[in-house]
Amino acid sequence: MLLTDERRSILFFGGKGGVGKTSLASATAFARARQGGRVLVVSTDPAHNLGHLWGREVTDSPTRLAAGADGGYVDGMEIDPEQTIERHLAAVEQTMLQLLPERQHAQASEHLARARRAPGSHESAVLERIAEAAQLAGSTYDLVVFDTAPSGHTLRLLALPGQLAGWTDTLLRNRDRSERFSAAMRSLAGRREQAPPSEAELRRTLTRRRERFDALQQAITDPKRCGFVVVFQAEALPVAETLEVVDALGEMHVRVAVLIANRRSPSDAGEVLRARRDVEDRYLQRVRSAVSGVPVLEVPLVAGELTGHEALGELAELLVRL
């Protein structure tokens, strides 16, 4: 099965909203767990459906969703940007209060309150958690599966690691200049004391952040470690968006591992569905022609509602046979 290729430790599922990304990401995770893999499914979509799909409460920390074979299992996590922002700003505030004189504490707290509502803060927080989860791939988990938000949001997130790593580098260079200046002033004054511990902790925090973003950037552009799965339905708008996503990922040097045409209509279930199947065939041919060299899997429309262990298990078995 292409989706559970054991050489890859990270999979991203992306595509237009409503095409079945969460179901396919979860079923892929379940299939890998049944092969003995330790799998984490991470929802990055603000409109979380992972918990509803599995019938379990899923939080910002890994929660056991299913047991597999030979010690395999599926854990799930729904990223909560608010929690991440609160944790991050609390740590920043503690450092700032150590660095600044008491008369500036109120101003610093006011600045952080504004930062909490600043544009881009949620995206940065989600990316922090994605980077942390990706670091678990190959160690704590054999496979980490990301169930992402609709395409545009996901593409913006994947473009961020390099930008934020560069921004952090600038902060570190500025800290270097500031520390050299402070050291020179202390030397001129005849003082030999070391920089305060809070300065060293700030540097360590910035360095860890840069290393985390560097590692994520390297992972998502390494086709041996990471694959992007684009899910679509063979209809006009999803196909148009799919081709745009494939082009955008190529520009970011992110390899599309598999394309999945989901909910394919049967050809032997009446005139209406047969006619719909003919339309889907034309759109599917367009995708195959435009994205040559990338495998295209066809997942049929299934009866019933895709929720709960039993339904996900059946979908997992179907994916294994593709």
C-alpha cells in the first residue's frame, strides 16, 4: 500500500474542504497500526473533526484512539493554537520581566497582550505544534499523519518554516551584537561579570526555535521521510484547486506522494450515478494528464456514515487493497 510505505515517517493530507481528508488520514493511520506501527494523527484544522470521527474526546495532547496489531496503535491530537499562544507568551513574559526594570513591566505586559491578538499569531502557534509533532516521527512514533486545514491555509503554513527560521536568525544576530556591546561596556568599566542568566536562557530559547523550524523544513522537503497526499473529488472546483496545490507544493520543493480521488461514483448503480461517473472520468483524466508521474488512487463512494472504529477499519482495509 502506497500510503503506509514504511520508509516515510511523515504524511500530510491536504485538499479542498469537505473532500474527506480526515477520514482518509485516520484510515491510513489505522491501516499502519494494524501492521504494527505506532501512529499519531494530528489535526491542524481549526474546525476539528478528528474527535467526532473516532467518537472520542481529543485534546491538544496525544490521546489513544485505537489499538492495532503487534503493539501498534493510533493516537490522536487536535492542535489548539490558543493553548500554544498562552504557553509561549507566558514563557516570553517571564523572560522579559527578568530582563527589564520593574518600571517597564506594565508596558511589557501590555505589549504581550497585543501580541496575543496580532495577525499571524495563530499560524505561528500551529506551526510550532506541527514542528514539535514532526520531531516525534521516527522515535516516539513510526508515522505522524497530519490532517490539515483546507488548501490555502495549509500552503501558507508550509511556507512559514523558512520565513520564521530567518526571522529567528535575525533575532539571534541582534542578540549577538547587543551582548558584544554590553561585554565591551562592562570591560571598559572594569567589570568582569557574566551576562545575566536570563540572557542565556533567551538565547537558548531562540536557538531551539530556529533548530525546530530548520528540522521541519528539512523534513517536509525530503521525499524519503515525508509525503504530501492531496485528496480531491473528481469535480470541477476540487480538481482546479488540486492542480493549483500541486503546483504550489512543487515551488516549495514539497513532493506530492499520492493523489486520491475520493468518493468515486459506481458505474453499475443506476443511470444517475453512471452519468456522474462519466463526468468524474473526464475530470480524473485531466488530473492524470496534468500530474504525470504521481500515483492516483481511486476510493469508491461507500455506503453508510464514516464514523467510529468499525467504519474506519473497513476503510483502512479498502486502502490496503489499493
